[in-house]
Amino acid sequence: MAERDLKALFQAHGRALELYLNRRTGCPALAADLLQDAFLRLVQQPPEAGARNLRAYLYRIAGNLALDHFRQEARRRTEAVPAERLAAVEDETPDVERALAARERLQRLEQALARLPPRTREIFRLNRVEGLTYLEIAARLGISESSVQKHLARALQQAMRAARRN
């Protein structure tokens, strides 16, 4: 859009658009900022955008900017919570016994996986840690997809046995 057209558009509709934004927002400073943003957005649009009714298109841009502003404000807003409600929230930190039990289960799992043959352990790592599919693992290691499945089944059985032991 040519600068001359933009200036004429601003002179023709700028004040009315600013009043419209002021009514929507209730804040003259915010309305002025949104007005500038609306014209900036208009300049960034392709020339054919809003060609039928440029005034209506400009109002649509301004209305959308105001709506976006209020949505962002709502996301940023926080509500004060009374201390009594905060005190009632349970502590989700595991107690020492649970943390120790979880650490022991993890150690058993690591030991069980360490006892696996190297190829089985590698297939388990590729699938469960790196997220590769059976087909991707088979291609990478030069083995069949069914072989990958068998190795992975063996690794999972070992892991399940380790998890059940107390």
C-alpha cells in the first residue's frame, strides 16, 4: 500500500477508529497503541487484502488486536489464594521411604538391563530411550524386524522381573 494512501486512510478513519478502540478498551493510551498496531498490520498485509472495503478491514484488524490484548491479559492474570487453601494442599514430594524404594527399584532395573547381552541391551536402548521403531532399529543394526522384536521382548521380560522383585 502506498504511503500516500495510508496517510489518507489514517486521516479519514484514524480518529473514529481510536474512539472505537477506546470504547472497547476503556483506556486512551491502550487505544492509541492498538491504533498504531492496526495500521502497522494493515501495511504488512498484501495490497489485495481488504480491497473491497478497506475501512471495514481496518476495523476488523483493530477489533482483533483488542481481543488479542484482552486474551493475553487474562492469561497473565493471577488470582490471590487464601493461605488456608494453600495450607490444605498436600505436599507431593515423596517421603524418604518412597524415594528410597524408587531408587532401589531403579538400581534393580539398571542391574537387570546390564545383565542383558550387548545386542539386546542396545536394541532396548534404541527403542525405549531413543524412540526408534522396530523397522528403524532393524535397518540400523542389519537384522530382521522379528529379531528386533524378540530381543526387545527378552529385555522387557528381564525388566519386569526386576521390577517385581522386592
